[in-house]
Amino acid sequence: APKSLASGDLKLDLVSRKAYRNNQEINLSYKEFDLLAELMRNQGVVLSRDLLLTKVWGYDYFGESRTVDVHIRWLREKIEAEPSKPVRITTIRSGGYRFEG
């Protein structure tokens, strides 16, 4: 299994669970890290909210799928140049989210 994931100036160290942007560490919560890792592993693939909930929060999670949206918003604030105009994590209408790189 890979020990890290990288895309442009973004790097995730999967062993130490640290994230870097422009070689500066960015502070991600446990779930933000797992969510970003899942998106980066599937670059270019649309991942539904339900799939992300299952992969990141687990099969037994009975919360709202809005949880995914909230965490995506927090991630965008940390990794996008303009969080209101995301280019890395895009929203696919009625589909879910896709990591563009």
C-alpha cells in the first residue's frame, strides 16, 4: 500500500497522518484526513455521499449525509485557493464529489 498520496502542492503522509500544502503542514481533523485520502485515492472518480459516508464514517454510521458536505466545506477552506470556487474538490450535481487534483 502507498505510504503517501500527492497531487500538485498537496501531499498526504498516510503513515504519520499529516497533510501538507506547499510543504506547509495543514491541520486536518481525523475525518477530514480520511475524507481527503479517499478522494485523492479515487482522483477523477465521482464518489457519492453514501459511499463516502460508508468509507470514512463506517457502515454503522447513521448520521446525516450532510455531514459529508460539511466536512467537504472544511476541507475546501484548507486546500483550495478560493474555497467558494473549488477546483480541487468539485461537486457533481446529484452525484457527489470528485477530486480533480
